[in-house]
Amino acid sequence: MKACASSWLRFPAFALPAARFALLTTLLSAVLLAPPFKTTARFFLTRAQAPPTPAIKVVNLIPASLSGESNQDSEPFLAIQSENPQVMVASAFTPNPFSMTGNAPVYVSQDGGKSWALNAITPVQHMTCDITHAMATGENHPRGDLHAGTLACASGITLDESESNDVALGATMNVQSTRGNVDQPFVRALGVSSGDRIYVGVNDFNQANGHTATIDVSVNGGATYRSIPIEMRNTAGQDGPSVRPAVANDGTVYAAFFGWRKFNGKTATSDVVVVRDDAAATGANPFRALKDPTDKLPGLLVVKKVAIPWSNAPALGQERIGSTLSIAVDPNHSGTVYVGWADKGSKGDIYTLHVRRSTDRGVTWSKTDLPHTTIHNATNVALAVANNGAVGFLYQQLSRGRWVTHLVQSHDGFMTSQDFVLATVPADQPVGQFLPYLGDYDYLLSVGNEFRGVFCANNAPDFANFPQGVTYQRAADFSAKTLNDGAGIAVPISIDPFYFSVPVIP
Amino acid sequence: MKISTVFSSSLLGASLSLALCACANAAPQATNNSAALMSQSSIVFSGTVSQLAATSFADVPKSTQTIVVRVDSIVKKPAAVSLKKGDSVTVEVKDALGFQEGTQATFYTDGWIFGSGVAVKELGHVLGPAAESAPVTGAGPNTHGAQGKISDQELRDRMNKSDFVVVGRVTDVRKWNAPKAKSGAPSRVTEHDPDWQEAVVEVQSVLKGGKVKGNKVIVRFPSRNDVAWVNSPKFTKNQRGIFCLNRDQTTGSPTTGQGANVYTCLGHGDALPISEEARVRALLTNP
């Protein structure tokens, strides 16, 4: 119980000290009795014998000065300034709080995630309809260099690839590349002495022959981009929306995508495909290092022709489903790579997560899911690998009417693991304002000896919902379990983004 | 009363502030300026300058242009923004030389950074104490998750960008399937699929734009509740309202099968209830 005990000392700014003791019993009961812990209770008991666990941090991102908001701030993302990890940028479907025509904002932390401020710097008006970002280096830009991929959806859908050298200044990001007819940009970046290398996975409907899975590559900090199709096989007219790059420190770049082979409106029959490039995608024909032995074409088929349910309406609780995918490479040992996705799974499941691993640079993969990584009725898989090789597995599971957010870590391919429940919240509240309800993705990164990430959840200020503790910046009364606008006027619950930091297992 | 209104117009120059004495013949202009500033501003408050070249919370970059103002009264703010009497606000002013510690003014501002406190950018200010305690009025889009009332300025902008502004009634709503591309390319599948519908709008009067042929127009709108279209109006049969229409440049098929123009109505505030007619007419009359 050490993890729980240590987290107990972290209270939200608005919590009353008198409430602490009264809530102790509730919290411990919730931790022990919550269904997701049944499978992990053994580990918790084991950890009770270990040295004190460094603090776990869970922080609601909504600033105190926006305590009156009740938007559905779903689909979170996170970037960390690698040279100065005190600086981070997070995002969600958060609208500009004061104008329909002002820029869509991001959340900026300059103190390692303890506090966050909303800064309207993206090039999109009011609110993005997709945003991811990454910070590659920091030697010249102590509060940057942020590279973002955003979709603007005012009329039609437009991709902007943009940059900020100082995310705290408030200046609108500089748009470096723009085009229409694409979907779901997903940004990763690697800093090198010659300039940032940026990799943006997009589903690009401009590509010929339905080979829509694409990586936009810049090797000069975004000054120029090259769009590289990574699908080499026949498709059902297109690939799935998610195209995910992952970059190792040695310049090895992987990307995963759903190769849609058939689509009937409700189910995509899909391959899970992984491509690799060994030279940072700087060559003439990048992402062709992996060839599948069955057809000799670039792109290793990790699994073939799995059924992936597609629903643009609520299907898993209030959430839509259809394209959750993640890939992560060991930053220091680029031969080790993990991929996670969801498909129809076993009978009775709506959506089932899977995680597989390759230890030979993607040439061969585990034939079955890694132990304990077949997760029923779950979505938003996000994988990351820490400097010491530990893999983190973030996901959100619909369990007994609650959205339960897990972070699982392992050193040995999930033979043994540590599982922290970061949040367990009612799934039927609040009523969704739009889709996605929680997000088509959440995100996980590693920096130093921490896993850091973001997820979205019902923001009711209730300690029982956050077994590792939680800090709210916005005005909240944890005794009454209510929100207010800072002046005492009640504010309804909504979906908020939450930042977390969890120590990497040694 | 001294009014200092600094506009971004280069006509005024970077360091020139327009200062008007509170003499009788200047009052109408002052009133007009204040009204214009009120319309443009999302956050308006009266306060007392407490620090120069300072900020009220750590997330705001400090400069010679930033001052800290203690709030005496709130005139206008979005509901989402937590701001009350006694709070300290960082204001990035246009001309810091116009302020000293203890200066009292009404600040017309737009939001800037929202953290443990509020930081705003000055659009203009009126020196002197608040004349009287003014009621807080809503501004901005975020009122507890619902689409708030569009501001005058934003509505004016929407109408300026519209080809037509009409008063009308929806007589029919039907699904519309985009015709298949001549290239044979399949339609795209994305989570942002709008699932287009068509509304037939019977035009009762045209407030902006030319005559409407046949007094009926086809308006395409997204029925999907995806984030991309959450701010787009959704039409229902027998709905009456004021509609800001643009010729369809979004669906890829800008005419009906009979060659008539098709319109879209996609932005927040593009479909207003009929109760807004007087405001719309007034804004069109006094742009």
C-alpha cells in the first residue's frame, strides 16, 4: 500500500485539511475494492515491502482562472521539452475561452506539471478538431521548440504544421506547411545538431491509389516537408485514420498504421502494419527497411486481416471506436519496439486491446499478445519506453459503468507488471457534448525516471475517483464533490484533461 | 475624465495615444469610442494600477508593457472566466507611460493567458474611477458548455462574410449523399465525416444579399456530432430563424441537380432564433 499512502499526502488546493482524515477510509476502500485492482492487488502487496515510492502526480489541467468552464475538453496530448522537462505543452479540444474567432489554446506548464496556464497560440480559430505536438530540442529555445500538427474544421478540414520558439509568449505559432484533405496528424520529433527532425503521421487522401497512410517528414525544423506514402498494398480505398510514428535516439524511425483491406461501413478488415527507416527518413526511399516475408513488400504485417469495428456514434459507453493504435521504441535500443491496437476481439467484447513486441527491429513479433495485455472493452492505448527499458502501457477501460484509466509498467514484456489506476469515474456522466467523448487518443511519454502522460475524464472532485490522489487548479469543493466558478456559483461537471507523472519502475 | 484609446491602426502611431479632455463637445466621441471598445472587448473591468512592469502570476512574461491592476468592478467577462473584485489582473498595455501606481481606469481588453490568474491585452482604456457599478454581462462563447450568445462584434463579422442573411423557415430536412467522383475514387471515411443533410429554407425576407430565386434555398449542414462540426447549426423542420448563408464551397458539389446554387450555414451564430431579428437588423444598419 505504499503507493497509496504516499499519494495520500497530495491534496488539491481547494481541499479542506479536515476532510483528509475522513476521506482516508473512503480512498483506501476504493483502491482495494475497485474491480481493476483485483488483478493487481498482489503487486501492491509486494510493493508494500519496497522502499518508499516517489510521488505520483495527477493534476487537473483547467486553470483556476477558468473555473467557470464546463466544456468537453477531450482528446488530450502532451509534449515535453527534453532539454528542460519543467516545460511542457498539453492540448485538448479546449475552445478559446473568450472569443469564437481567437486562436485555439494549449496548456503550458513551466514547473514540471504542478501548474498549467492556457495560452491561445495555435494557428487555428477557436478550437482545433485534431492537435498533436512535440518538442525536439531546447538549446536555443528554452520554452520551445514546439512543433504542432493541427486540423482546422471551420469549413472543410485543413492541416497546419506549425512551430513556436517560445510557448509562453502568447505569439501565434508560425505555420510552415498547410494543405487540405488529410486526417489525424500525429507529430513526433527528434532534435539533432543540424535542426529538428519532424515526423507527422497523417491519413492523406491526396495520395494515389488509396495508399493514404503517410508520414510528412521534415529534416530542417519544419522549413520544408516531404510527404511519404508508407502503404504499399491494395487498400479498401484508404487506410485507417491512425498513422503513428516513433523515433529512437539513433535515428531509427518506425511507423504503424492500419492497412484497411476491406471496409463495409461498420467493420474494417485491417492489417496492422509497421514500417521502419534506419536513417531518420533522410534517404531517397524511406520506410522500406522492413519487408513482410509473405509478399516481400515494405511494411511488416504484425497481424493480418483483423476485424476492427468502426462507429462514428457512441459504441463503447459514450465513446466512438475505430482506430486506436500506438507504437513505441526503446529510445536507447532501437531494436526493441512495441505496438498496441484494438480490434473486435473475442465474442462479447466491443473493443479489445492488444500489445505485441519485437526485439529484432520489427522483423519478427510476438505471435500472441504479451501477457496480461489483452484488455477487454478498452481504448486509447498509448505506449512509451523509458530510458531503462521499462515499457509503459496507458489505456482506458469501460468497466462496470466506469471509465478506468490504467498505467501499467513492465520490465519483462508484462510477465510481471505494476498497474496503477489513475482514475475511475462514472461513464454515464457527464452527457457527451460531441464525439470523441474522451478522445480518439490519449498520450504517454517518458522523461528521466518518469512516465508522464495525459488522459481525459469526468472532472467531479471526488477523491474516490482518483486512487493515486489528484490536484485541482480550478475551484472545487472535495467535501461537497462540486465545482464552482471561483466566486461560489456552481459549475456542472464536464470532461477535463488530466496530467500525470508516475515514477518509472527501477 | 480622460480617455486614452489606442487602436492598432498605424494612423495613430505606436506611441501616440488619443487623449480627449472631458469637455462637453468631446463627450459624444468618448461615448462612441467606449461603445465601440465595449463591443470589441471580451473582458472589461475597472481597476486601480498596483504595479508597473510587473505581472500578477508567474506564467505571464513580464515586460515594460505589463502592469498589475487590482479589480474594482467587473463590467463584462465570459462566464468561464473566474474574475472578481479584489483580484489582480495582468494587463499588457499599449502605452505604459500612461499609467502610474494608483491610476484608476476602466480597461477594455481581450483575453491573453489564463493560469492561476488572468492576463489580458488592452484594446483601450478610460481613465478615472468607475462611474458606477455596472452589472456583469456575458461575453465569449463558453457558458457552461453550451453555445453562448454570439457577441455583436462576432455576429457583425459573420454577417460581413456571408453572401446572404435571410429570415426564413425550414420546410424540409433530408439526407444528402455527395455524388460519386468521376474518377471513381471511393468516398473518404474519417471520424470527421459530416454526414451532410439538406434543409429547404423558405425565405421570408432578405436582410443582406440579392433577391432569392423562387424564394427557396437549399442549405447543406453537417448532422454529425463530431468535434469538427459541433459549432455548426443543425436544422429541424419548421425551424424559423435568421440564417447567414454562404455559397457552398465545402461539400464539393455547389449546385443541385437542377443547377441551382446551394448554400452552407456552418459557423457558430450562422443560425439565430427569430427573436434576434431586431439585433441583426440593427447591426446591419449600423455596421
